[in-house]
Amino acid sequence: MNTSDSERLSSGFLQMGFDPSDDLDTADVVVLNTCVVRQSAEDTATGMLGRLAKARRQSTHRTDQMVAVMGCMVGPEQSDLKRRFPQVDVWARPQQFAPILETAGIRHGLDPEGCLTGAVPVNPHVASFIPIVHGCDKFCTFCIIPYRRGREASRSASEIVREAELMVERGVKDITLLGQNVDSYGHDLRPRMDLADLVERVHEISGLERLRFLTSHPNDMSVRILEAVRDLPKVCENINLPFQAGDDTVLVNMRRGYTRDQFLDKIAQTREMIPGVNLTTDLIVGFPGETDTQFERSLDVLREVEFDKVHVAQYSNREGTFASRKIPDNVDRAVKKARLGMVDELQQIIQTRNNAKLVGKRFDVLVEGSKRDRLHGRNRGDKLIYLDGLSTHDLRGQGVPQPGQTVNVEIVGSSPWSLEAELIGSSARQEKVPVA
Ligand code: SF4
């Protein structure tokens, strides 16, 4: 979400006539886009603000530099922030681009008119994001998001479709629709609609090859949404379904709203409706009060489901949440670390085994660019695939696949985190095939 917001704001600046700079000393405007989902992220942001203030006092930075802070660090109440960081010129809540662009425009005699709405990235990545619903109404006890990003607010479908059309015109092939709880899209719109309705409309855009959505809540992942993934050719068989804990008492304490069995039923239903679906998840270890036995139940879920990827985090107390006020953070830091290690170790075994099964299989890969001097892309299941023998050096060569091109490959090697493939040919096909 933050990457997407940064791209959009940066596009607004470019349209106003600003150029990008990576030099903090000489930049006219510095915007710090903040994530505070964990306390450590907020500490990093406040540390950066402290360094900027010090540099300004010592005149190593321009004294007339405009500093703006946006993102989750900026809640509805800002008086404390303003008192602590008087050097900040603009405080903007998530997606509030207007005050930043307007202030920069006033300072530099540039007109932000027309640059504020629909800030679509000028040179978007071939695989890009579109936020469709902001905020969250779930209030899980460990999470700061509803307090900082606010209650759920869906963007209008026509605005999203217009934005997606523009992105496709600018070269985007793979769009991910984003929301903290993307499945609840549309319940607040009149007439009411849902994510499946929106997916159907975006799917119609000519030139778009792949469509995904992120992140889902198990309780809001409806049959209609699963049917859209199953039936619409461009919608990728790739779903992130966070379970967060495998023990029912911990799930109640997290206020997740489902039991372990209900979560596993949702996984079974998803696999039954979408054979070969790629499943990823999010998991917290060391939630307050989590015993070794309760943690073992999380490992059991990982063994049973065999997710393609797990985003695992150690619980950390987040001031302002229900858990920070009511549930003491009583699991020892060393225990949390050990549990994190156990999840990583188990997932490494699962992913090694599952990825090895893909050797010899063929996939369509959307080429995205280069990493570690090798061309890479992703298949419909979001697996990272390196193209053997094709380096960054070849990127401009004749007959070499370019970013945005879909090629057919055969998998020749695997690791827990990625696959290696040989090029077979270009692919113009858009078929609904089970993916691993
Ligand atoms: S559903 Fe996700 S974003 Fe919403 S409160 Fe729970 S963890 Fe936070």
C-alpha cells in the first residue's frame, strides 16, 4: 500500500514539474512515507525526522527545504506530532496527497491543478498496484491499522476502472487490487457492490493480462469471489489468506472472528473450487499468552496446508491497540525468536519440496526486469522465476524478452524461494490453467 501511495504522490510531483532526487541535502522537498504497523517502523521514521532536524540546524541541509510526513504515522490527532517535530511543514494522512502538492506548489510557484486526482504513476512497473479500499473495520486486537488508516472506505468502481485503463495504456500487464481487507470492498458503496463485481469490470480492460487482489480476510472471502478467480481467465489463481494463529483461544484473544477449523474449511473450499491455487498466509508468533502447545497448533496448520509462502512476524506490543492496553506482552523475546526460527525452518522444507515438484513443468512468465543481473518474472501463481542464461546485459538485445512480454518457459531448477527456467518461446496465450 505504501509503495503504491509513494508512486502516486511521485507521479503528482512529476506532473507539476518537479524532478526526482536522491540527495537529501539538496532536495527542495522531502516526503517521508511512513509505515507504523510495528513500533520499530515508527521508531525508524521518528529517528529519520530527528536526523533531518539536526542536519537543518547544522545547516548541512537546505534550510528552506520543505519536509512532509504522510502515511500511517499521521493519525486523526496530530497535535503531539506537531509539538515533537516542529520542523515538519505538512502532516498528511494516508492517501492525502493534496496538502503536500499544494504546499510544494505554493513554495515553488507551480500549479498542482489536475495533478491531484487520479495520480497514476507516469512510468508504472509492468506489475502494479491499485488501492481500492482504504482502512479496516475489523479491529484485530494487535493491529494499529484501523486507528491510523481509519474505517473502511471503498473507492468508486468507475474511478478504479479509469485508473486501471490508464495504467494498461502506460504498459501495465499485471494489476493487483489492494486493500487492508480487500474482500470487504464495496459494502459501503451505494448501490452496494462487492469485490467480484469490481474484478469483473477490471477484467474487461483490453490489454490487461493478469489481475490479482490482496489481502483477504477469511471471513469475507465469499463464494462469489472464489468463483471470479475460478471463472475469469485473467484472474490469477493466487490468494493470500492470513490465519495469524492455529489455536482457537489465541484466535479469540486476537479477535480474528474465526476458529482454526473454520479457517481450514475455507482453505479446503478454496482448493476445491480452484484446483492448483497458490496459497500464501500471514502468521504471528509469540502473541501474549501463547503457550508452546498453542504455538505447535500453528505449526500443525502450516504442515497441513503447505502454503507456498508464509509472512511470519514476532508479536510486538503496539501502543494504541487493544492488546497493548489489556493483554500483557508476556512471551519472552528469546521464545518468540525461537518460534520464528521454527516457522522459517519448517517453511523452508515445505517450499523446497513443493518447488522441486515444478521442475520440468512449463509456465507462462511475465518478464518484469532483472535482479542479481538476471532476467526474472512471475507466473500466474506469483512464483519468482529467473530466466537461465539471460542477464541484464542482454536486456536490450535482439530477440531477448523485454519487461512486459509474456514468455513460455520450462522450469530447470528450484530453491525454496525461487525457480530457474529456460526459455521456450513467446506466449500470447491467456489460458486458465491450474498453477502450482
Ligand atoms: S483485518 Fe488486517 S488490517 Fe484489519 S485489523 Fe485485522 S490485521 Fe489489521
